[in-house]
Amino acid sequence: MTSKQFSIVWFLAMHPGQVFSRSDIYERIWGLEADGDDATVTEHIKKIRAKFQEIEPTRSFVQTVWGVGYKWL
């Protein structure tokens, strides 16, 4: 897991059940001054899910809340 992926997991896991938008996650992990796009979060979440799927295929750790963002289960 990359350091950014780990930071996302850590951030979400420290706030279980709380929903965060992509922009919220992006600002917390990359900072307010970052020049990227919050769509990066979507790609990182996709990779995080794939890595967790390898370890625990029957359990989901990150849930998408459509139209809102992501939360840790």
C-alpha cells in the first residue's frame, strides 16, 4: 500500500461510519495547497479496495455513499 493509500485508510478508519466527500478526503490527505484533482481519491479508493479484496474477499471495508462520498464500515 502506498503512503497516500495508507493515509486514506487511516483517516477513514479513525472516523468509522462518518461519510466524507472526495474533496474532504483530498484536502485532508494532500492538503489545501495541492494542485491535483479530487478525482484522484476515487482511483486510490479503487486500489485500496482491490488490496483489501486480496486479503479478505468476503468483507468490504470502504463503502461508497452515492452522491456524497466514502465511509469506513
